[in-house]
Amino acid sequence: MFRCIIVFACVLLTCPLGAWGQGRLTPGTEPFVALHERSLALVHVRVIDGTGSAARENQIVIVENGQIRAVGTPESTPVPAGMRQLDLAGHTVFPGLVGMHEHLFYPSGGGVPIYSEQAFSAPRLYLASGITTMRTGGSLEPYTDINIKRLIDTGKMPGPKMDATGPYIEGPGSFSIQMPSISSPEQARRTVDFWAREGATSFKAYMNISHHALGPAIQEAHRHGLKMTGHLCSVGFTEAAELGIDNLEHGLLVDAEFVPGKQRDVCPSNQQATASIMELDLKGPQAQRMIHALVERHVAVTSTLAVFEALLPGRPPLEGRNLDVMSPVAATS
């Protein structure tokens, strides 16, 4: 089995390059930087370059002044004289991963709809898993998330570069008592404007938002030069695209617009939504209208396949090292 090294994380992006180069590592980041050299050669490594091409064995990666300058075979890529070499036979090198839907919170358990912020452990665990850039995909403690982003940006805390969403743009009836209850266009605009000024770098609409609040929220986000994604239910994908949304989360499975008799601005049950998707003809006029609406308006879709994969039978068991870092509630859920 190959052990992995995420070059951009453990060599370059544990803290910003400027802070690293000027020797300003803080006590919070120092333990996570194994090498201080900005120029070195990784030799005898397996390289997965992220382009989809086959893995390459016995490669050399040349890093000069904090930048990857060359990747190739020992014959084609000589190591500059005097450069430190790390013999990493048996290791795999790959670019840092970009996590498009992450959170810094987790259910607290006990049947109470409160989600605890994992401000210390989550950024470190994401980085350890190879994620060097992430979007929080919804925040329950916006100030915490924004301040974590600032600590990481200034090299005072280890973690991925963060796109920190503001609070959920949610309507009345949310299952979580930590989400706002936005019921008017004015409140939607005011919420987005406030958090954009406080440092949020994107926003996420949620399941019970109404169309007459979602539209102004999207417009306000765009006025600040920011984007709006959505895990929607009360508003369907087609209508959200027409309102100007930039991204949609979780793919087709959460699009409730195909539920027979769906009422506008009402979120059907999960069972109704799932049943409607299972019966949907993807080549039929309803599905094709939705698909064309997304394509024509350049709406991206974050599939979050890893979330749904957890629901399938026959998955490999978690390794002990994964369970060791989980809370009791997380390990048993």
C-alpha cells in the first residue's frame, strides 16, 4: 500500500507562503510544518497529477522557492546541485484536493437539533485528508467560520484555504434552531448584506426559503460580487435557476419540483421527493426542461456523491484511525 503526501498541503500550504518565507509561523502552526525549506526535491515518488492520466512511478518533483518547477523521471529531471533530496519511495504525491461541500459542525446527538462547531479539529482533519481548499457549504456559527478563515489566511492556524459561507438563507420551519427564519425580501437582503460586510465569501440557501426571499438574497449576494448556492426543497431547481442561483447542492435527488401536486414555497417530505425522482423520466420533458434551465444559466451542481454513498450497503468498514478521531456520537452514526 502506498502512503500519500499531499505536496501542496504538507510542503506549501500549511500556512501562507509569505508568512512561511518570512519565518512568522505561530505556535499554532509550527507543529504542522515538517519542512521549512522552500527548495527541495522529492525523489522516487509515485505521481498522480489530477488530470485523469495514469499514475507515474519513480518520479522526481522539483520544488524551487515554494513552487513546483518540474516533474519527471530521474533521467529527464536532474536535481539541482546542493538541493535537499527526500527519498520518498513507497509514497504517492498528488495535488491538494478542493472540497466543494464541507462543514465545521457536526450533530451533537441526544435527539436535540443542535450542531456543535468543530472549530479546532475539523480544519486539521480536512487538511490531513488532503483537502487544501474548501467551501464550508453552510455555516451555523458564521463568526467562528469567518474568523477561522482569517486565522488560516494569516498563518496562525493550520487548515485549508476557506470559502466561508454566511449563515444559511433559510425560511420558517427549519429543523435546526441555529438557522435564521427569513420571511421577507427585505430580511433576506439585509441578512446577506450584513454578512457580506462581515467577511462571508459566499452564501447558501436552504430547504424552506421562499422564492420571494431567495431572489432578493441572490441579487444582494451578486451585488457584493459573491455567489449563492442552495440545498433546496421548497424552491425547485428550475425556479432557482430562473432566479439567478449560481450553484445547487446534492444533485437531482433533492429537487422536489417533480413531486405531484407540489405547492409553491412548500417543502415536501423526503419520501415524496425521493419517490418522484425514482419515477422521473430523465429524457422526458419535465427533466429536460430543468436540465436545459441549468445549462443555459450556467448553474453548477455539486453532487456530494460521498454523502449518498454512505447510505449504500456493502461499504468497506471504517479504519480504526478514522474512528479514533471521532466523537462517540459520530462514530456510531
